[in-house]
Amino acid sequence: MPFSFASLSFWELLLWCAVLAITFGAGILIVILLSLTISQNIIPPKRRRRGSRTHLLVVLGSGGHTAEMLYMLERMNFDPQIYTYRTYLVSSGDNFSAEKAKAFEAQHGQSSQGHAHSDNYTIVTVPRARRVHQSYLTAPFSTLQCFWACLNVLRGRHPDQKLPKGYSSFYPDLILTNGPATAVCVVAGAKFIRFFLCLAKCAALCFGLRTLSSFTSAPKLRTIYIESWARVSSLSTSGVLLLPLADRFLVQWPAQAGRRAWWGMKRTQYAGWLVI
């Protein structure tokens, strides 16, 4: 006798729906875990083509996060001839970080002739992922709004962005962040774009198409997360969320070294004190 859903009782049909839903959810979860593991373990080329332009995106928080980030940029011997274009991402209402980014560019973002050019950087503003004392009931909606704005920044479609000509794509080459809530949206958005670009590339290869050459010619949307110096023995909330997402996770205390999201993922790397 052929199988028919019409012959099932209500409870049997409900059981079948539950089994299918669990199977489907487990399949999606396995795909996500595998894709994150593979993505995090991909080793990008250590050398770029001589003379190639590099687009750096820096996520600034408020107060301490911004001070730490700009100090770390100073300590890494920031060279505007290497990071030829910079995008500073700040949250709405954070005028402090925007002014600090302008002051940093005025001091360090000079050309080889000693002149600072405002065309070599931009400051973009996105909605806050969660405001101080905001209700947890409304936080998901503001986080989604922030995530969408961050996607537009990563795709070069933010109204404040004016990327000069000569860059292969609007995607930033490197994303640098140290922990504000907006960083979770930025890094998750970078993974989201890379995942779908990878799917598009696989589909193009299956159908014999030659697309996405501008993206695959050089690594894009690589992310580096630096845990705050104040986190001595435990990760911050942003750090816990970004541990499986960031391509490279740096910590400033030995007790934080060697952590990983799950088996097969990269471990956190002890980089020493970067802010003192």
C-alpha cells in the first residue's frame, strides 16, 4: 500500500513535521559550522602584488575602544603608502570617535610629499547596534538595522563613501576592530558576503562561467579582532561572539591565548600588550 500523508492522524503528521524540521535545522547547522571552520582556516597569500592598493576599514567604538584602536595603529607604524585608503566606521552620536579619526589622519595620513589628503579616507556613520540601557526586547531590531547599514558599508553603498578610482572592488581588503558592539555586525556581515560570493563562484564554475574575477584575484574582507587590554582572564561579549567569525583573533594577556570556538577552529594568538 503506497504511503500517503492523508492516512496519518494529526499527531503522526505533527511528528513527521517535527522530524523534518529538526533534520532540516541540523543540516543547516552542519553547513554553517563547516563553512565557518573552512573559512577561518583558509590561509591568504602573505604577499600582495607590488603597487597594489589596500583598502583598510577600521571600526571605532566610543571612548576607550577608540583610544585603544588609534594607539594600536600608531604602534604598528601606520603607513598611508601601504594602506592607501582608510574607512573609519563609527556609531551614530559618537562625535568623539569621528573627531579622533580626523585628528589621526591629519597627523599620520600624510602622503609621501608631506600633505594630508581627505580623499584618502572617509568616516561613515551607522546606527548603534544597541544603545545604553536599551531594552533587550527592542535590541534585535536596532541590531538588524545596524547589520544592514554595515552591509552597505562593506559593499561600498553607504552615502558617505567615496572610494577613489583604481580599486578593484568596493570591498575592503582588511577589517580591523577591537570590540564595540558594532564590530559584531561588521565581521558577521563580512562573513555573510564572503559566503554568498563563494556560493556564486561555485555556481559559476559549475556552469562554466567566468565571473567574480575582481574578488578572487586578491583576498578581500579579511578580519582581525583584537581583544581589549582590559580583558585579562575572560573574553568580552563581542569576543565570544566573534571567536568563530574573525579570521585572526589577537589577545593581550597570556591567559587568553589558545582559546578556540570548537575543534578545528583557529586558536587565539597572544600578541603582547599593544596599547602600552
